[in-house]
Amino acid sequence: MKSLVSTSHLQLAAFVLGTIGWILCTVSMGVVEWRVWHVDNTTVISSGVAWVGIWKVCFISYLHVSPGYREQFCHKFSSYDSFIPHEIYAAQGLLLIAMFMGLLGLAATIFALRNVYMGITHKTLIAPFFLVGGTFYILAGLCVLIPVSWNFYSVTHNQSIAFPPSYYMPSSPVAQEAGAAIPVGIVAVILLLLSGMFSLSYRFPMTANTITKS
């Protein structure tokens, strides 16, 4: 058992990094600040700043533009809205897939680590699950990388969104910058990819295999 545990330190680190990466993936999906728009018309958008996320757009307004809100106006949108650009539509789907894959990776890693620390020396109950967990981590990381990099590209090129009039948003900002969700997503990508590589690097010790056969 000592030999088996001593060979799985990287995989334990992979579980920790994968857990943090999965949490950050979830956070980035829920945070509205994917893009920060600066607008020149402050009649409705009082602060001159609007936050565009992948599920809704929000801004501060001192006008009563939305029932139930006094200062902050938020308008949700879905994948069925035709005005949504492709990068936001992709982010909605890929981040949901990343959450699911990350969860599967965590489950596989937990099962393998549980067998390691319980002294179960059957190779088929350990090595394949680290392999599966690492694969899911990497797939989850790639699913986060695509929307994060695509939306960052849109921000750097100041691309517009044709919001309907009910959103009280201009179609183009004066300027825009990356919001907090993008760096959070980048960190999530790094952690998920690292955890995937650590999990895939597992090598079942020959001593444990010999004990099993004997």
C-alpha cells in the first residue's frame, strides 16, 4: 500500500487542481462581466458602463426601467434569441458541457484515489479511472478555452451586438474591455489542463501488480 500511495501524489494534486478549476469554470459561467461596455449615452445607462455576460446584460440606471429594480437593470437572454453572436451562443453550450465533463473527471479521480488509499491493488480499479479522469479534465479545459478565447477576441476587436430596443443597449460601445469572467476562465483552463496531464501521467507500480498476482 505504501508503494501504491507514493506513486499517486501527482494524481492527488490533479484532484485538487481539477476541483478548483471546475469551481472557477462554474463561477465564470455565472458571472455577468464577460464584456465591459463603455457607452456615451448616459440617459438610461447612468454610469456609462454596461456588463455583457453569456446569459444576461446588466447596467446601473437611475430611471425606473425594470419592475422590481430601482438602480440595476438586467435583461436575460437565451440561445433562442437571434441577435446573440456566435461566441456567446458557443459559450452557453460549451461551458455547460465543461461543467459536466469536469464533474465526471472529478468522480473518476475520486474513485481511483479512494481505491489507492484503501489499499486496493487491482490495476483495473485504479489506472483506467485516472486515465478517464484525465481525459475528461482536458476535454473540460478545451471546452472552456474556446469560448474564453473567442470572446476575448471579440472584446479586443470591439465587436458589436444588435440588442433589441427593449434592452436599452446601444448596438456598439464606444469601447469595451474584458470583464472578470475571462481571466477567471483562463485560470480554470490552466488548472483543468494541468490536472488532466497529472492524471494521465499515472503509472501503476510493478510492486503492487506483483502483490496482486501472488
